[in-house]
Amino acid sequence: MMKILKKLLLCSIVLMAFSSFIDNSGDLLVKEGFNRAQLLYTKMLSIEKIHTAFPRTTAPDGTLKTTDLKDWTAGFWAGDLWQVYEYTKDPKWKEAATKWTVTLKDNQFNKGTHDLGFMMFCSYGNAYRLTGDKSYRDILIQSAKSLSSRYNPITKCIESWDQRLSWDGKTLWKYPVIIDNMMNLELLFWATKETGDSSYYKIAISHANATMKNHVRPDFSTYHVVNYDEKTGEVLDRQTCQGFADNSTWARGQAWAIYGFTIMYRETMDKKYLDLAQNLADFFLNNKSLPKDKIPLWDFNVNQEGYKPQWDYNREKYSSPIPRDASAAAITSSALFELSTYLPKEKSLKYKNSAIEILRSLSSSVYLAIPDTNNNFLIKHSVGSLPHKAEIDVPLNYADYYYLESLLRYKKLNDGSSKL
């Protein structure tokens, strides 16, 4: 009897060991991901169309869609190239990344967007981190100044959009703030560390605290858009723009929130941000509508009772099957790797393992493109804005960016680094 009990105990220990740690090293996964990136991006760089325009996605006619430097996604292409250089150390990728970074230079003075974090920190931020070139630093500091100009001490937030008519043409926005804006605070924290000017830090804290209060629901799901009265600071509306319904949870918005509040903890070490990041992540990972491969539907509540679309929703075209959003998965995977580094072992493994599962799914043939397909982007099956009938089930340059970042973070963790 004792021998049987000992065998059962041994089996239990072995099973627990396997269930708490998914793979041995992940080196092959990372290697293959970057090999694929090099093949696809070599093809991308050879396309004449992108010599003066930034690759963004696939157009409705199936061709490559590009954009100009003022588009919110413009910085991701240079960021993609910098990450390939970081992994390979091959000078040709540094040369390509440098070329595409310097074309964004004029955006340092752009005060018409909240997206300077995406546009400049993903490009110039990676450039400065990897090269130490002081000219990159100066441009980033000016970018932080431009971003700070959009802060309102009454709303305590950075304004997201200048537009005043909402996407449905009905609601008049006064001071719209979107959950995505959490991602641009990293640039401000960086600026305080580089200059010693605490004003950037204070703006980031103020914006994050207002977002905690007004964007996050009691169940730790998130609203996409909060519309403030810029003269009183009152919240006028809580809505969606790219999600299914005003009261639903847009998957990429939830991903931005997980990532953004993880950054907040890194930069402040304030436990309230760490607790919130975990709760936001748990909502994502434990959601009943999350598929087994952990690549979420474009919205967690699409077609569910009690969630009425606020726009002309073409059910026949878009509900069978409901589109996935691989970009939301890539963002979440990268965020979870970092989140795992701030927690005790048991909780750390939970988030790290989930990040690995997502990364493995993204690295499968379902989501990872092969050469001469997908307009030479890496990741397939993302959604830009279904309510606008734009960029549905297509590649997106930011899905590639966060996929590559997630691979790098996985490699650093496997190499024993505690800093991602």
C-alpha cells in the first residue's frame, strides 16, 4: 500500500512540474520566428512602392496598403526592423531600420496626435536604445514635449483625438480619451529619466489614474472611449469606436490596458498598478469567449445578449466566423512576459506560460505567414476596425511589432535576464 501511495505521489509531482512549465527553452521558436521575419522583410524592402511610404496592411483589393509619416502606425515598420537587427546583429538590418527611422523626424513637432509614443518610441526609442546615438535622444525629448502639449489639467488626461464628431456621426465629442493612450505614457517616463524634468512623469501618472477611474469597469474589463467635458472634467459618455458595443470589451483595447498598466508598475513600482495589470490580464485569460489557442475574437462580447451594436453590423458577413484579432494576442503576450517578471514564482509562471501559449499559437501556420504571401507581413488574421468595415482579417504592422517584441522578451527570459 505504501509503495502504491509513493508512486501516486511521484506521478503527481511530475504532472505538476509539467503543468507549471510549458516548454524547455523556446530557442527554436524564437529562431524560426526571426528567420521568417528576415525572409518576409527582405521581400518587403525590395518593393518599389514602399521606398517612400510606410507598409501598414493589406488593402481591400489584396494589394499592399501603405501610409504616410503622420499615420499612427508609421513608426512600427522601423520598429520591426530594429527588432530584427537586435536579434541578428546584422548591419544590413540596422541600415534599413535607420533609413526608416529618420524619415519620421518631422513627427517630433506633431502636436495633433496622442500617438507619438507609437510613432516615435517604437522607432526612435528602439534606435536610441540599440545605438546610443544622441541625435535620436534629442528628437525623442522634443516628441515628449509635443505629446505633453495635449494634456489638460482639468480632465487630468492627454486628449486622444482632435475630431469632435464621433464615428457614428451622432455624438458630439468634447474631449475624447481612448484606452490606447496608455501606451504613449512610456515616452513621458523616459523623458523624465533623460532630462530630470518631472513634468512628464506627473502627466503620465495623472493620465493613468484618470484612466483607472473612468475606463476600467468593476469586472476589470475596459471601455474604449471616455468623453470628457474639457471645462469641468466631467465624464459625459463612455463608448466604443472600434468594438462591438459601448458596454462590450474590445479585445485590443483590453490588450492596450494590460500592457499600459504593466508599464505603469515598471516606472513607478506602485502596487496599485501591478494589481490592476493582473486583474486586467485575468479578465482576458479567463474570459469564457477566449478560444483555446488564446487568440481572442475581435471583441469579447460580440453577439452576446445584452450587448447591442451601436452601428450597422453586417451579421451575415462578419459573424460566421467572428474575426479573430491576432494583434490583440501579440500585444498581450508581450505584456504578460513583462508582467511575469514582477511577481512571485507561482503567479509569474501563470502569466509566463500564458504568454508562451499565445506566442506558440501566433507562430503556428494558422497565423504566421510564409514568404510571398500576406503582403510580406509576418502575422495574419488581425482586425483594425470592424465597425468601420476597415482592415478585417488582414495583417497589421503593429501585430508584427508586438509579435517580434514578444519573441525577444521570451529569449531574454530564457537567457536569464530579469530586464526586458
